Amino acid sequence: MNLSQTILGVQFENPTVLASGIMGVTAGSWRLVASHGAGGITTKSLWLKEHKGHPNPTIISTEHWTLNAVGVPDAGPEKAREEISDFLQDKPVPLIANIIAESVENFAKTAESILPLHPDFIEVNISCPNVEDEFGKPFACSAPDAAAVTKAVKKVSKGTPVFIKLSPNVDSIAKIAEACAKAGADGFTVINTVGPGMAIDLRSRMPILANKVGGLSGPGIKPIAVKCIADVYAATGGRLPIIGTGGVYTGEDAIELMLAGASLIGIGTALGDRGLDVFKHVCDEIQMWCTNEGVDNVADLIGGMHKVLAGVKSEKLIVKNDRKNSPKRRS
Amino acid sequence: MTAIQLQSRLPRTYRIKAIKQETEMVRTFTFDGSLGAKPGQFVMVWMPGVDEVPMSVAEDDGAVTRITFFAVGDMTNEFAKLQVGDLAGLRGPFGTHYEWEPGQHIVLVAGGYGAAPMYFVAKETVGHGCTLEVIIGARSKEHLLFLKEMEALPHVSLHLATNDGSAGYKGFNVDILEKLLSSCPRPTKSQRGSSTREEKCLPIDQVFGCGPEMMLKRISEMCGKYEVPAQLSMERYMKCGYGLCGNCVIDPLGIRMCEEGPVVKNEVLLKLKEFGEYHRDDLGKKHRFDEKK
């Protein structure tokens, strides 16, 4: 059973990718994550200049949810260059550089500062819900704004694929995706955190996060991720690759996001619960499921739901399932 | 006693039950409840509206939790103003803890407020039949911590060091460690298990350390030289506390001090080029330990 794929010319040994903002500060930690089975690495969001985050508490969670308002801290381009160059010396897996800015112009400038380091993809974070006090509504909440950022980054990207990271906290993610696709986006990362949400300490009656509100992640957001991925896939006719991110803990979660339209699977919050080996576990579980179901290539799963809904009878899925008398046979 | 019903990753606030002024700058807060912390583990201590910082647990006896802290930063200066009955949030315990075998002969090296978690270790280890050499160091006599508490424990030989000589040995606590390590070396491999060797002294099985990083670095080098296992407690900027954010990772291995630390075995520390050289701030920017503030 084959877990590898080539996406926009980049070879990924398996579909799991470290999501942005998790274990993403140093080259050493990226290598550690890669050694535990991640198929790719995404950096923490990189700014054009040093950017302060929020005070602690910045990350809190229960078994049901995680709220974070780290506030996108970054030491600036010199540190980014040092860490990325260090990682690319031996580059165990592809590297996705995630960039962020407060203006359309600076998105382009940040991309320009990072591109000479030759990341495999640029991921454009237009959807962070934790810096609204500082910068207002994310660009991902307006189709014209999202398109303007896409266009500006594409103008300088010189062939490096540009993925736009979308927000679930919008009326129509499909419209935003369409606008970005028209502006030249090469792919999407779907979704950023949900909400934002809030948690209050009962005795002090204070919000726990220093930023008061934070992006929601964890197992409960998976259905939102699945729906958003399905919407973006449908809106773009499945032509653009999607890095599906949101609530993935197991191989079956990953497969569900792939059936909705994702090619790669971002894993973040689950790392806190299943440890660094979450990447290896998810890959093993995908492999086991696919082997049982007679799926030879993980890529055959991508957009599977849309194909079934459109009445395309996937011979691979249905014929083999018949032969094996699978109880999960679809009608 | 009320057991703290705690989901370990969400802070809950507790009222301060007792406050003890240890020295001019150091206080111990007692919280009514146990988090189940082991010696060497830390908790994230939240002061609503101010900040949340990692602190070593100074004691958790199954009934109360004690935190000893030095009022040196923005958060701890505010924290020191709290009174009995005021609220503080606790989240944890997180990270690795010191590990020992019953009956071992262990040297504890404490620098500054590192004496607090070392007292927790001492109390637990003597309960397991260990014998201890406890070396406490500070700038001067009035900054030495937990002397009376350590003295009250059985099977503890207490050694003091002050920079100005106002109590005990004049110099660094690590100088005393070197004397202990060199005066009673561990038996070589061929001597181990042999009954012919005359036991004039009790060889040291392990060294535990907590304190400033340059002190830890000296302990690490010394224990490497004398081939004595060591476990040392590292301090880095923490955010989540449970291995997610990656702010407390150490070069070049990228291991997280909240998960694979804070108590790290010396064989791992010897692989960390960052150890004793630099640390990273909340932005991930490097700061050398010798840089001027």
C-alpha cells in the first residue's frame, strides 16, 4: 500500500504534515518531528519583522478542546533564515514556510524574504483569529482581501507553490476559495482554528487566556474541517491541492478529510495527546485501513465523497469491497 | 484537605492557605490540595490578569502543594504581593521528575532557589532509605534556603557554600561536589560486585542538581569526568507546558523541556550544544548566558 504522493512537483513520503504553530520554532524540533514520521513540516508563522505574542496563559485545553492565543510571536527574518537554512542542509522531509503580515504589501515582502531559502511551499496565513485586536478582521474573512493577498504573494513567488490558509469563521468559505483561486492560488490549507472561543475561571471570574479569546482546535472541530474542505474542493472542482487540517487524531480522521478533498493532512493539537509518534500512528492506521479496504494508493482517496455523490462508481472502492464482503459497503 | 480536581491542562484557581517568607526575596505559598506532583516536576502558576509562569513544585505531600519562588521578574514581583486567601491558578504537574533506587547514596546540589525542589527530592528519597549529601549554595548566608528543613531530615549530611564565606565554605557549591566526587570515586567496572575492595567511604550513586544553568553545566562536566550519573533540572521559557508549542525546545535535538525535561539525564545534556551557552525567549530568539542584560 502506497502512502506517498507527488504534489505540485514535491514528493511527500506520507500525507501527514506538522501543522503551523506546533513545535515550529527551531530546526531541531522540525527534525525531531520528521524523525517521528511526519511527511512534511510547516514552520510557525514568519513575519517581516520581530513580532511580540501575547502573555501567558496562551494555550489551555481539556480532553475535548484546546484554545490558543499565542499571538503569533516571531523573532523576525534573521532567525527564520538561520533555522530554515539549518533544516534544509539535510532536509529529511519537505518544508512549508508559513508567512503572515498585517498588510497586503508586507505579505509580498515577507514571501520575498523567505523565498531565497527555497521552501517547498509557501503557506499564507490570512486567517489567524488571535490578532484581531491588533489588526482587525483576518483577510480570510473577505473575498477581495483574500484575493488581494493571494495576488500579491503570487506576483513574487517565482514558481514556488502558494497555499492560502483559510478560515472556517466565514459565511462562505467556497466564495473566498474561488476568489483566491482566480487570483492564482496553487492550493489551500483548510482550516485555521475555529471561533474564537473563551474560557472563564469560576473563582476569579476572569477569562483564562491573557488575550481573553483564542482559536479553538481539537477533536471536536473535525466535522467543521470536513465540511470546509468539501466546500473548497467543490468550489475549485478538485483542481487545487488541499492541506486538510482540523481535529485529526487518527488514521480514520485523516481518511475522512481526504475523502472530503484533502491531499495532505495537517496534525497539530493531537500531538499534545498522542505524543510525537502521532504521525507514525496515523500513517500506520491509514495503511491498515487501506489494506483492509483494498485501497492501493492513498491518493485514490482524495475527493472520494465527491466522486460517489456524482455517481462515479469507483471500481477500486466498490468492486473490491464486494469481493471482500465488506460490511462497510456503500450503496 | 481537598484533593484538587484538576484537568491538568486547564488552570484552576485556589486560595493561598499559608505564606512563609523564606528570605528577603523568597516566599513559599501553600495551596490546599494535591496535584500529584513528583519531585522535579513543575506547574504553570497563573496570576489572573498578569501572567502565567512555570515554577518547580517545592512540596506535594498528597494533601498540600507548596511553591517557593524568587521575586525577580514582572510576574513574580506581583505574585509576591498576594496575601493568604488570594487566588492563584495552577496547571499541571508537567514534565519529568528525578528518579532513584531505594538505598542509593545521592548528592543533591542546590543553587539559589533551586533548594526548594531539592528539599522535595530529599524528603522523598530519605523515605526510600537513601542517604544524602546535600550541598546548598547561595551568594551569602541570608540567601541560603531550607537549611532547617534539610537538617531535620534523617540520613542527610548538609554542606554549605556562600560566595562571601558568611556561612560554610567560601566559594561555589560545585567545589564541594568536586571534593566529594574525588574523595570517594565510584568503583571501576572490575571492582563492582567484588567483595575484596575495602569500603572506606560510600561511593556516590547519583548527583541531582537544580539552580543556575552555569552551575548545572559545571555539575554536568564534573559528573562526566568522574563517570557518575547525574540528573539536572533545566529552565526554559514555557507556554503550553505539555509539548505542543515548541517554545522550550533545546538545540540541536529539539527536545522539549516541558516533556523530555525539565529533569534531564546527563548523557542527554552532554549532547545539547545549547546547554550552558544560550536559551530562547518567548519569540524563539537566542540569548547567550553571558550576554549583558
